[in-house]
Amino acid sequence: MNTEFFEALALLEKERGIPADYLLEKIEAAVVIAVKKDYNCGDNVLVDIDAEKCKFDVYLVKTVVEEVEDETAELTLEQAQSYKKSAKIGDTIQIKLKTKEFGRIAAQTAKHVIRQGIREAERGLMVRDMQEKEHEVITATVLRVDPLKGFVTVDLGKNEAVLVRSEQVEGEVLREGERVKVYVVDVLATDRGPKIMISRTHPGLVKRLFEMEVPEIYDGTVEIKAVSREAGSRTKMAVWSKNPDVDPVGACIGPKGSRVAAIVAELGGEKIDIVRWSEDPVAFISEALSPAQVVGVEILDEEQRTCRVSVPDGQLSLAIGNKGQNARLSAKLTGWKIDIRPESGFYGEDEDETPAPAQDSGEEG
């Protein structure tokens, strides 16, 4: 019977991935509860499980006394010597129990605890499995779309997750059965298993997609230093190469633009500006405002990270961007507040009549 028991444990470990040691801990706890209920005893229960020897024994541990006051924990010398002839007053005696004699209630208690332990172990495995995928990109299948709340339920393989409206790209329509890439933002352990927070708008999605598409990023030659994104519209990404012979921008764009085109297609046509990162803030800010040309960058306050940028008069609108988007994304990318002004200092009729306000910097992606 013991052999069959341990074979069953090994099968559970193999089929469900639940460690046998974990199950043995739960089983030991369940047996202790069962014995306490069936024998009306206290904490004097000893469970001895040895998986290597397929040994599973349960004992009641009692102290030898002259006069018994607690039958659940004590026994007389005469009783003790029936188990161990050399027993004397003050000794502890281990009385081996026959597990077949456990009562029906005790058996049900043990089964309940064991099943609960298995469920907890499975939930734990699911949580750990998903936590390993935290901050990664997963290809999911759309299961359900709630047209009222805007929620999209997706299948991640062994788990389901909800893509809430705020984490969906504006204007993007997802349909049932469609496969879509999502970014795993966070994984929380709950009583029902992992709660998975996913996103299609997170800057990390763009970063991971480039890591998957560009070998130079995957092998560490090219590094993504920062990402700023307005999902569905535009992304700016700063890259750097540890190898001076490798052009980081060219590597990300790919032959005839094939690499960046694949990511743009995955993101539904979102524009992606790839710029060269520099530890020199003047050079980096100049690059970040691409496609506009920068005439000069004046650092106003290094501690507060504020600067003034001059651009050709005819490129002021380009530098600021539609509704301030280019300036805003550049500020987020660099971490600097950028005040953009025309080179001449004169704002023509076709330009804004007042200087572009300093753009607040945001968090890097």
C-alpha cells in the first residue's frame, strides 16, 4: 500500500509539476489533524514519512508515569512495557498506529487537506510560471470582447487575463479568435491563482518587440536606453551601441527598413522614431527632437534639467509637433524640460506667436 502511495505522489509530480516534498508536507499536516480528531489527542502525534524507503508510519507519543492523569498523552509503566519491555518511568513511548483504523471523519479530513494542498500547489506553480514572464511579451488569443465595458479577455495559454480599456491602443479593434501580442506589466498572487496585468500601451511592449526583432539588441551589442510612447500614435526610442562599428539606429531599422516595419505593423501603424543616445545631454536632446534640425542647445539649469533649444525658423512647428507631441515625447525620452525657440527669436505669421513652453519631462520607458 505504501508503495502505491509514493508512486501516486511521483505521478502527481510528473503530470502536474507539483513537488513531492511539498505534497508530503501537506499530507503530514493532514494526517496529524486526522489523528487528533480520531484519537482525541493533543500535539503528541508523530508522522514519519520516508519517500526513499517508501515508509509511512504514524505514532502517538506518550510519557510513562506512575499515575495517569491524561490518557491522551500518558500511560502506566505496565502499559508501556507491553510496547517496550525496557520502558521505565519518565520514558516516552512511540505507539505505532494502524492507518487502516482511522475513522471515516478522519479520512475525510485528510482527503480535504490533501486536495486543498494540491490546489494551492497548482496555483503557486501558475503564479511562479507567470511571474517568470513578467515584463515580457506574450502572444495571446482574444477569447471575449465586452462591447459595453470595453474589456478584452485573452488566453495566455494556462491562464486568462483581461486587457482593460485604458491599456488598449486607442482606435485598435480586437476581435475574437485574433492573436495579439501583449506586455505583462505585473503578476499578483491571489487565492484564485495569478492576477495578470497586461498592456498594449506600455513602452515596454515596444522595447521587447525590438529585442525580439533585432539580433544586435538580443545579444547585447545594441542597448535600448529609453522609450517614450503615446500608444497608437508615436514612439521615440533612444539606442546606443557598445561596438563603435555597429550603427545602433541602422541595426534597429534593418535592411530597407524591414525590422522597424515589422514592429510598426504589429502596432497597427504607430510611427517610431529611433534616435542615437548620448551621455552628452546637448547631443542627446538634439537627436531626440528629430526629425527637426537643432541649431543649438543651451543648458539653463543642470540640477533642474531645463534647457532652451534653438531650431531653424521654418522648423519650429516640426520641432514642436502636432499638438506638441514631438516636444512632449522628446522631453519624456531625455528627462529634460525643453523650451523650443526659433533661431531668429522671431515668430512668423505661420508659426506660433509665443515661445513654445518648456515641456515637462516624464519617466523613461
